[in-house]
Amino acid sequence: MIKIAPSILAANFSKLAEEVKEVEQAGAQLIHIDVMDGHFVPNITMGPIVVEALRPVTKLPLDVHLMIENPDDFIESFAKAGADYITVHVEACPHLHRTIQLIRSFGVKPGVVLNPHTPIESIQHVLEDIDMVLFMTVNPGFGGQKFIHSVIPKIQKLSTIIKEKGLNIEIEIDGGINEDTIIPCAQAGATIFVAGSAIYSKEDRSKALQDIQEAGER
Ligand code: DX5
Ligand code: ZN
């Protein structure tokens, strides 16, 4: 079963609550929140106050993707604001195991994110400690970029390892997902798909979401 996580980065920020409710009604299973600090990535977006504001608006899990330096300094704030998942970039975490433990200490599900060029070997020693691996299929920083196909073998490889070890880890894909690009990722074993522009740029968000989901389940 494929889960769709609309990214509010592509939503209309002047009516964020309505934008979230609309995709919840359309069948979204998570809400993806892209946090950028202008240092780890060349863009600035939102912080814990947005997570806090959205928490009472939806029953869906809030999937907080931290594209920031020194994520340890902000994990408590995002946890208290109501995050259900917090994912951190391997490239930003010199003490990755400690960061994962910190996320879990607040009762939040930890996940790790790999940039397109980062090998899965970088997370092999924390697989038993996490609930999610997020593969970036664009270079993080902006919505609406083109899907990078060379990530697919990595997804396949990790999916095989997860099955062999009998682990319970979601594989999430983020960047350039639409009804075409979801297909090879789903075939490679991914379970959760972030979609920003492919949903929020469409007039009929419900149809857009369902078309992507159906393509992934085919
Ligand atoms: C990129 C973000 C993505 C982005 C996806 O840095 O992590 O979540 O919002 O947007 P689309 O689906 O438009 O590529
Ligand atoms: Zn994201």
C-alpha cells in the first residue's frame, strides 16, 4: 500500500490550514513539512511555529523534513510543536546515532535522509534504530525540480537489505514525484511518496493525488 505525503512547500501559504485539509480529504496519509535554514540548503522556509499551527488542523501524521545545520538544537522544539516523524540529513549529522536517540527520546519517530549522491552505506549502522529512510530524488532546497533517476538503484538495494534483515522501516521518496516517476520508485520498494508541485499546482488536488497513488499501486 502506497502512502502519499503532500509537501506544503508548494501550497498557498496565505491559507495553509485549508490547503492541508483539502489534501487530507483527498486521501493523503501524511503531511510533509520542509524546514530549510538558508545554510544547509540555499533557501529559507518555516520553523516550529508552523508545525504548531498545523497540529490542530489535521489528524494526519506531520512528517518534518529538517534541511538544516545543527538539527540537534531544534529537535525538542519540533517535537513539542507536534511532529510525528522528524527526518535529519546524514550529511548534517556528525553524531547521527546520538541525533536519532534524541528524536526518539521525545516520542517522535526518527528518520534519516540521503542526498542523491550519498551512499546507503552511510546509514548501515543505524538501520535498527530508525523508522524511516528518506531518499532525495532532487538536490534539496526547492520544489518543482526534475527527478534524478540514478537514485533508483539505491532504493532497490536498501529495500532488499530491509527485507533480508526483517526490519520495519518505511522508504520515503522526495523530489520530482509525479504519476510517471512514482512507478520505478514503487517497483524498487518505496512506500511513502512526497509530492509538492504535482499536487498543489493542480486545480483538482484530489484527482492529482489519486492519479499519483494509482500509478504507484499499478
Ligand atoms: C525539496 C523538498 C521537497 C519538495 C518536493 O528540497 O524536500 O519536499 O517540496 O517538491 P516537488 O514534489 O515539487 O519536487
Ligand atoms: Zn522534503
